[in-house]
Amino acid sequence: MATHPTPSHRPPQRGVLFPVLLIAAGALVLAMNFGLVRADVWLDLVTLWPVLLIGAGLSIMLGGSRVGALLAAGVTLALLAGGAIWLQTSRTASSPAQSEAISESADGLRSAHVTLAPGAAAVHVKALAADSTDLIAGTASAGRGGTLVPSFDRDGATARFELREEGPVLLGFGNVRGRTWDLGLARDVPLALEIDAGVGQVIVDLTDIALTSLDLNLGVGEVIATLPDAGRMDVDVDGGVGSFTLRLPAGLAARIKADAGIGAVDLADGFDKVDDDTWETDGYDDADDRATISIDGGIGAIEVEWVGGAAGGR
């Protein structure tokens, strides 16, 4: 009887480009957390996104073998690293985008909801001067091919303001460094603030604002948010890629429910653990000034720190 060789079954080849890039992204976040690279390196990497197409094309051209995939991943990482280093050290600044004046009156308002969705920009938000009559005022700019779209709806003493950038944001990252939003918000109007952080550094100082709620959708980059010391406020944070620092004023009681995601949550002293993922300060339940905080982490570090003293609510 004739015998036939038993066919061999090789395990399917799995791509290595994505796992290698994921490992590299984790190493970059770690380096950023230790201060070895600047947080705005994410802007450079997003600018260099076409390198991923080069890597994918090399992987296909080399036949999909494990050696070819590793070679493609190595070339991709080398191009990304070289491009990021060049952009970080280059002294040639890109031309700043054209800024537009943004303003809406707060006359007669008793509450407002403000939404900011910059897409890709450096964002700075703070309180307006005490004598200002505006709900929001400042400047903002769109990237190449983008358009700022403000909207303002008022119903009696309540208003909704929204500022978005529309345009080819996903493909138009080449002018990221030229985009800046520098905005001030009313101090005395009870305010619900929502920010879709996008790509870039976001610094939000709400120290002197009558905040009722803060909804932060973290994007790619560094986000620093400082809460006011008075009032009751709900804070909802959805994680992204990069680092997030939440600064709490001394004397503000707080409860934090946190899911770290792929990263770590670093809480300042003064929080007692009440269950697996919830911490709170003494006196939270009875405090007049308190923040109820929910953090759904992404990839990166989350830090909660006190400003101006020790633990809040004490």
C-alpha cells in the first residue's frame, strides 16, 4: 500500500508591526513620565503618521515573512524616531495659524454649557477678568484646511456655546504646532464645561470659575486641569494617550472612582480607599465644597495632586 506524507500544518503567521509599535508607544509613555522626552512629542509622531503606510507597504513587499515583518517594523521605528528627534530639535518654527477672535456675552445668564472641540491644538483655558461681561472670550485658530465653527444658543437665562474645528483634521496634522486656542471663561456664571482634547497640550485652570461639571475626553498629549475650591462639581474623565494631571485645591473634598486602563493612577496623600476602585477624603459626604470624580484611564499616567496645601476636606 502506498503511503503518503502527512501534510505539515504551520501556525499562521501573525503580523508583528502593530505589537512592536504598541511596545514602542508604551516605552515612549514611560520615558515621558520620567521626563526624558517632552509631552509634545505626540504632536511630532502624529505629524509623521505617513511612516506607518511605509511600514505596512514594506511588510507586504517583503512577502509577509516573520523576518520581513521585523525588518519593516525596524525601519518604521527608525523613521519615526529619526523624524521625531529632528522635529523636537529643529529650530525652524512653522508659521502660526491665523487667529480668530471668539466672544459671547454673559449678560443675564444664570447657567451655561460650554463645549470646546479643538481637534489638534494647544489649548489654554482660564477665568476671565473679574470685570468682564463675557461668557467666553479669547482667540482660536484652525489648522491648514480647517474652519472654526462657533455656535451660541440661548434660552432665557441659560445658554449653550460650542466651538469646534471642522475640516481634514485626521489628515491635516502637518500644521499642528501652529494651532492655538487661548480662551477665558466667565467667573460668576455656573458653568458646565466639556472639552474634547484631541491632539496637543491642554491646560485648564478653573480656579476662579463657578464650575458645576467638567467632562474631559482626553486625546493624544498632555492634559492638566485645576479645579476650583468652592461648590459641588462632577468631573468625568475619559482617558486617551499621554498624561493627565488633576490638581485639587486644598480644602476641597473629593471622591475618586478610577479605572487605570493601560497605565497607572497616582493619588496624593489624603485619600482613603472605600472599595476596589474608589477613594475619598474625610468628610466628603457632608462637605459643601466637593468634587465627585470618575476617571476611565487610557494609555498613560494619571496623577491627582493637591494645590496649596495638604489633603482636602481637612
